[in-house]
Amino acid sequence: MNLLSINGLSKSGREEPLFTDVTFGLNEGDKAAVIGRNGTGKSTLLSIIAGVLEADSGTVVTAKDAGISYLPQNPVFNPDDTIRSHIFKSKSPKLEIIREYEEICMQLGKNSGMQKRYDELSELMEKQDLWNYEAQIRSILSMLGIEDMTRRMGTLSGGMVKKVALAQVLVEDTKLLLLDEPTNHLDITTISWLQEYLSGTKRSVLMVTHDRYFLDAVCNNIYELAHRHLKLYQGNYSTYLEKKETEAEIEQNTDRRIEAVLRVERDWLMRGPCARGTKAKARIQRDEQLINREKFQTDKGFSFEVKGRRLGGKVLELHGITKNFPKGYAPAAKDGPAETTPVLRDFSYTFTAGQKIGIFGDNGTGKSTLLNIITGAVQPDSGTVAAGVNTVFAYYQQNPVFKDTSLSVLEYVRESAELIAMNDGRTLSAPQFLEEFGFSGKIQYSPVSSLSGGERKRLFLVRLLIGNPNFLILDEPTNDFDIFTMNILEQFLAGYTGCLLVVSHDRYFMDKVADTLFVLEDDGSVSGFVGRCSEYIEYRREKREQAEAAEKAAEPEKSKICPAASALQTVPVPPDTGAKSHKLSFKEQREFEQLEKDIAAMEERQKELETLMSGADSDYSRLGEYNSEYQKLGAELEMKYARWECLAG
């Protein structure tokens, strides 16, 4: 079934068309991605499809019952809204039913005339199985690391805002997801979960992302937006690369054959043939078409080749670094200091020349804090940071700050240097250097404010590297960079002779640039892992599977609790002697008898609640309380059933 049809879309950018005559479609279940350089209009294309922007020409048609859920790069929200109210602002039919149902429940005690509508909504909730829908929403939020739905949107970090926005589109009742950089700001664990979710969902997906492992695992179609046109490559990202390589070889061979023909034809044209004859006229027209043809264009790369600066014997030493933050990052209470939680705890390390270290950890474990302490932006609670006299830092931050965005791109670079020394002995002027980094032509004279997010970050990185650092610190450098920029950055870092410390959630990038990891734990400790990011993820997966296997193997040896109630503390018992069951101790027998009584009483209460929720209680304002108690009873019963089965043997 066709869900989306795009026909002849065109849109102009700041100086020239972004894309013209874009035509394609998506069927139910398709998983596609749009890739291309920064500034080619990928995000603009998604915004037009979502109805946020208008195209200069062309049409966007969606199937009647499809529905679109759109995740922009920078979600819009009301800072006073709670997480819950933000999600329920969605136009999803299911969420609208739940929202109206809850509003009526709150008003029934005051307005009995709403009884009919309440009954209609109750029937809808039953038919569409919406009673536990809020619990499903909470489940997705929990997987994204969001537990407290009463928090105000204005108090959330940028990463948490992105997670709430992502959760909102995932819970909506739509068939088409438009996701603009969905992996930005997510930790690697959450990215892996999202990857599995999108791979398994029946919904269609159209995304913009630079995460190459993500593209490989999720997508079955790749659309490349380049030279104002959109081209389809069927298959995942690895297949796209293979097809691009084959395509380049064919195009280059074709160009060589045409140029060989034109060498002969140019000689003939230089002799000034008479164009009166029909054959001669046709030959001249054909030659003109060949000369003026659209020639094969290779992606012009840019390279980081600034001259290196020597590191001294002492590079950087960290001694006993400790940093605490208020728990939940809440302000201190009026009657005393806020409860604190350790972000870094007694961390010491001595860096040596040439080390390339990646920092791994879930969101909130202190990765950016560590970088800020090293660079002096944040002071530790205790411990010292000692840099060598020859150590020159360059710190690429997640959100670069430009003091004056009215400056042109060229003026911004010239503030740092007019001439730049290269490794191969060349000296480039600022305009020449910018061309190496993909800033050519009119864009050099455009104000920084007119650049896309990825272009700004690339420009910021260019200026940092002009300073010739020998200790490079990168905090999420891959966010908003296109894949082509990242490939070149990876090539540079592979040959970089200075020290590198990098935070990134892009697994492919981390595999390429870091051979050792600092793993930041939840308790503030820092452990090391010698190996690449994907090797650590595999190591962690194996450890988890081993723990699960050991727990499963130990099931017959547990007497205090059954694995189904694994949230509680387990107590091992002596190995099984082979008997299918064992005689209960006096204490266990008493527990078994009490469990039977508790289960019977709880089941009876569940029946009472079901009767009350079906309309037996005229005080409809209490329905929410009944539903909450019913859900809680269900969870408690599951654990009691599990414990009863263990004791029953």
C-alpha cells in the first residue's frame, strides 16, 4: 500500500535552488533514509513533507488513513508543560480519546450531563484497547531514560527534550515516521534500543541520520540528495557504497570515452566545416551536446592537513578528580544543601603522546563534565589537573558559541589566521583553506548566521584546527555533520599525531578513531577498556547474557524468591540433590499459607474494582484512583503468584 507520494518538489535556498523536481514515494513498511552534504536541503525536504514548510512547487500526497509523526532536529515545546501534557498535545486519535476521557472523568462529579459522552468514550477505550495506553507511553519513556512525567519541559536538558519528542512520535497512532537526526543526543544503549524498535515496527520510516551502523541495520532504501536532485539506491548503506563505487567507475570510463571522441571532433570543428549540409549540421549539434553535457561530478573532499605541533614529555595529568552535582540537578533546599550525587569519583590518569581515547557512558554519567574539567571550564570539587608546558588544547564543544554571527565565513577564519601552514610545506590563504573544507564560492562571503547547523559546526572545527593544537578534545563532533564530512574527519584523526579525547554516540565513528575507552559508570567511577567501541558493546552484551544464563541455571537453587520477581533480593540455597521438590521449612510453610490468603484477598479486591470501574460507583471522579489501584494490584499479584509457585515446588 502506498503511503506517501512526492511529485516534482522544488525549493530554493539562500542563494540558489536546494533541490528541483524531487519525485519519489514510500510504501507501507518501507524504511528509507535521505543522505547528502550539509546544506543540500535534507531537513528542508522532511519539513515540507511534514507540512511545516511550503515547497516552491510540487505536491505531497499521503494516504487517507496514514498519518505522519514528525521529529524535527530542534523540537518546539512550551516550557511550562509537563512531559505528560506535552505528549498528550499530539493530534493522534488514540491520544485524543484518552485526553477527552480523562477530562470528562475530572468533571463528572460537577456535571452529570456528561454521562452519555463518558459512556461513549468508555466503549471506545474498550474497543481500541486504550486502558493501558498510558502505561505503554511510560514504557517507551522509560526506555529513553525518562521516568518522571511530571517534570516541566523547561527544566529538561536539550538531550532530554529530544528524547521526549522522540517518545511522542513513537507513541502516536500513525503509519509514517519522519525522523530528523533521531540518534542525536541519545546514548549508545538507547540508540541500540531505537535501532531494534525501528527495524521491527510495521510503520514506514523516512529519516535523516549520519549514523552508518543505524542506516545499515534499519534502512532498505537510501536516497542521496546531491546536485539538486534526489536519487534512489535500493538496499542499506553498505549496498549504497558498493553501488556508488560501481557507478563512479562506469561514469569515469564513459567520460574518458567521450573525451577521446571529442578530441577528434574538436580537430574537425577547428577546421571550420560547412554547416549547410544536414549531416554536418547534425554532427555539430551532437558535438555541442557532448561538450555541454552534465559531466560526472565526484564529491570534492576537504582535508585536515595543518602542520603538527610537538608534544612535550609531560602531556596531561589528572590526580584524584572528584565532582558532585545536586541530585537531579535541583537547586539546594532553603533549609540546607541539596543531596548530591557523584559524577566523577577520585579519577586519576596520566596521558602520553599519541593516545586516542574515546569516552563511553550513558547520558548523565559526566562525559562532558570530564572534558570541561580538563579544559578548565568547570572546577573539580577535589583533585588537580596539570597540563604540560607544550600542551595546546583545542576544545570542540557540542554547541559552539559564535560571538558575532554577522561576520562572514571568511572574516571569521581571518580572525584566527590569514595564512595557514600545511604539513606538505604549502602555505594557503584563508580563502584557499576554506575551499579545502568545502566552503567555496559565494558562501565565503555569507554571514555565519545564514549557515546550516552542520555548516556552522564544520566552520567552528576549521578555526580550531588552524590554531595547530596537539591535544584535541571533541565533544559530540558527529552531531549535525554529514557523512562525507565525517569520513574526512576520520581520515584526519587516523593520522593525527597529537592526543585525542573524544565523546561520541556514533559507534562507527568511535570504532574508526579511538582504540581505548574510558567507561564512566553511574556511581562516578571510571574504568578502562582496551579496544574499540563495538568490541566493548559486544563484551557488555556477552557479560549480560552470561549473567542471565547463570541466573537461569541457578533457578532450582533459589528458595527465597522466584526469578519472575527479580526486582527483589535473591538468596541462594544449597545445590539441588535431584529431587523434584523439597520439604518446606516451618518458616516457608507459614509464608506459603499467608501467600494463599493474600492472593485470595487481592483477587477479590480486583473483582470489586472491576465492578466499580464499570459504572457501579456514581462518583466518576474516582475512576482514576480505581484504575491506579487495579494496575498496582496486578503487578503485586504477579510477584505473589511467582513466589507461590516456587514454594509449591
